[in-house]
Amino acid sequence: MFTGIIETTGKIVELIHDSGNLHIVVESPISMELKIDQSIAHNGVCLTVTEIIGNTHRVTAIDETLQKTNMGTLSEADEVNLERCTKVGDRLDGHIVQGHVDQTGECVSVETQEGSQVYTFRYHPSRENIVVEKGSICVNGISLTAFNTKDNLFSVAIIPYTYEHTNIRLIKPGHKVNLEFDIIGKYVAALLTKSHPSI
């Protein structure tokens, strides 16, 4: 489990395609502290560390992950958000994040408003995911609060610290991002659908 509070970013130094899988080598300030078999979120995608060499670590994204996230669009030198899994007893500074991306979204606009950056994203409604006003949403692994929610659109406001310390600053209109919708909302929606199939 994660909280959506990004620890640091890493740089992609090598991408190795292997029979539908993608081995990703990342250079980061925390790579040397990791352990083999440890789970770490990359842009919100929970991946398992398979190798550590110096200040780099390696993870593998299988075809299913590549199809449902933006991991397949990565290039060498790209920056990814990194978060290690939560320790029991730690403060939950963000919200409950599983590291299981539900679908990708597209950035439709970026605006500067009173010292913060406001990003608006569109997502395809076919998977019946929902965002509620002032509810939690995970964008590229970042725990954020959604507002101006309507149809399949929502906005988030990015404070200067988050803007400077994550890869959100690199996101422009047209870019694809990973979205994980609030797990509590997903359970409620599933229960309502099960109880009232016509909903």
C-alpha cells in the first residue's frame, strides 16, 4: 500500500524489451536503499525491484501493465515519480493508494492561478470510474484533491512544492497520465451496482 506522497523522482537510464515485457532501469537517490523483491511505485504503478546496481534499480512491467498505464510510453532520460510502500504505523499523509492503476487520462489544460498550477484531466468513462468533488485521486502516483468534477473531467491544484519535486511539472496538454481512483469510492460504487443492477 502507498499514500501518494512522492519521495523522490528517478531517471530512466535503460529500457529493455523482452517478449512483451519491459525491463526498466531507474537511477534515483533511493535506489541504493532498496531491496530485491521490494515493492515501489513508479508513476503510481506498483512494481517489484529485481536488481540493484549502485544508484540504479531495475523493475519489470508486464504486457498487462504496459497496456493499462503510461509505462509503455517511457523513454530513456524520462523522469518518474517514486514512492516506497507505507510502513505500518506511519502517518497516512495522502490517501490509501494501492499502486494498481485503473486507467490512463489525458491532460487537457494547465493554468497558473494565484501561485499554483491547475491541471485539468479527461478520462474515458467506459470503465465506470468516478471522481467526486473534493475527493481523492492519484495522478502519476501523486495523491491529489479533485475539484470541478463533471462528466469525465476533473481538475487538481498543484502547490509549488509538489510542482518542483515531482514530474507533474513536465505534464503538458495531450500527455498521458496514470490514474488510480479512490478505493473507497470504488467499493461503494461496486456495492451500489450489485444491490441495484439498474444503476
